[in-house]
Amino acid sequence: MDGGFDIIDISHGYYMVSFDLEVDREKVLSGGPWMVFDHYLVVRPLLPNIVASEAKIEKTVVWIHFPGLGLVYYNSSVLLIIASAMGRPIA
């Protein structure tokens, strides 16, 4: 990041981050996944009328591990088909 930022705890596990530079904000929103102390963060633009105690996360990105999967299945198209059983794969 090129500029500074401020973090405010708005309760219930939600934080508001304001960036000095718009380019840093866009980098955080479009980059990731982001982790802090081995926990993934859900990062999204702040909704102006958010009530943290009532807010719900409707979507999240998950890592799917296929233990013991044969090498014959290590093809991106096959892995995407298998992963689609869990939802919409992104990579």
C-alpha cells in the first residue's frame, strides 16, 4: 500500500477501514484472499445503513481439498466440474 488507513471496530466482528488513497481501497477490494492470524477475512464495500448486530454474510469463498484424488483427475476442467457440486468455482 502506498498510503495510510484507519480501522474502526463497529462491533460484532465487523470493522470499517478508511484508506487515504482510492488505489489502496481498490487493491484491497479486488485482491485477496486476505488472512489475519490464520482466519480469512470477508472484504466488501461498506453499506451505509449496516447494522452490525443484524448483518449476515450470504456468500463466502472456501478452499476445497480433495484428499487422495488420483493424478488422472488433476486437470483444471475436471477439478472445476467436481468443485461445482459445492457451488460456483472461481479457480
